[in-house]
Amino acid sequence: MNTITARVKTITKNKNLIIYYINIKKMNSKTPKESTIIMTEIVLPNDTNALGNLRGGKILHWMDIASAIAAGKHSNAVVVTASVDNVSFENPIKLGDVVTITAKVTRVFNTSMETHIEVWAENLPSQTRYKCNEAYYTFVALDSNGKPKKSIPIVPETEAENKMFNSALARRELRLVLAGRLKMHDTKELKKLFEEQAN
């Protein structure tokens, strides 16, 4: 739960202004930290391809599970995957390596929420840790009737969380453009981003 400071003004009988500060719990918001989950898996033979590397479909499956748990924790609801951003595989994950997936909610829109997932792997004998990939998944929270429900607002706390929160709108607009649900000339943050890159 977040606490915010609110100002309450009271005027006494002698007309002096007294300002009281009170803490009010924001019952309807959460922080990214509250949704953060860490999932760990070990790569077994049935998880690999012919080269002894973790199959791409398997890591995408694990990422979907991790981010769904984070979104579910945030929304206190059952969630469904709405979209998956471009996923680049930076390094292959080898048989026997330990995979650590960190996921958290970065921004909430009306009924959807964006999660950020980061994947690292570690070779235990050599104590080598390496980054494999990262991505953004979007989820929609459902009510008891299976209908989309309004998500709980999120309040970023750290500089990194604020950066992800602020850039999430451009990512959302890009998703909607690629899905054909929004025209490029109707975007705001995305156009601004392209203009900044051009200068």
C-alpha cells in the first residue's frame, strides 16, 4: 500500500491558519515491487533442442507463466495474455543451466497492464551468469464472469520504474498500431519518440 501526504486546513476562532498533515492510505494502488516475482527453473534434457540448447518455445512459456503471476498478484485476479512484444534471444541457454526469470508490472492502463520480464541463466560449475533476453507482455485482468475488469493503478517508486512507466505509453501505442487498432497519425508518445530520434 502507498501512503500519500494530504493537507487539511482549519481556521481557529482567532482566524489563525493551522495546517495539519495527515497520512492517507491509498487503498487502490500498488507499486511495481509488490508485483515482482522471481521464478527459477533448471534446463533438463526434455527442454532442449538437438544442439543441447533450451528451446525457444519453452523459455517463452516460462516467461508467460512468470509474467502472468506478476500481473495476477497486482490485479488480484485471473489474467489472460493479450500481447507479447518482440523477444530477442541474446544468448543460448545450455542444458543443465539454471534459469532465473524476473517479472513485474510496469504500467496499468484501463483493463490491461504491461509486465517487464528479464531472463538470466547461470552455469553452476563455472559460476557464469549471463543475460538471455527480456520482453514486455501485456495482460488483461478478468472478473468472476470472465469479462475484462478495471486494473488497480500502479505507482512507480524508483528512477528505473519511473522510466519504464513513462515509456510504456509509446510501447502501448506501437502495439495498437501493429495490431491495426490505432493509426500512426493518432499516436502522441510514439510520434514524439520518432521526432526525438530524427533530431
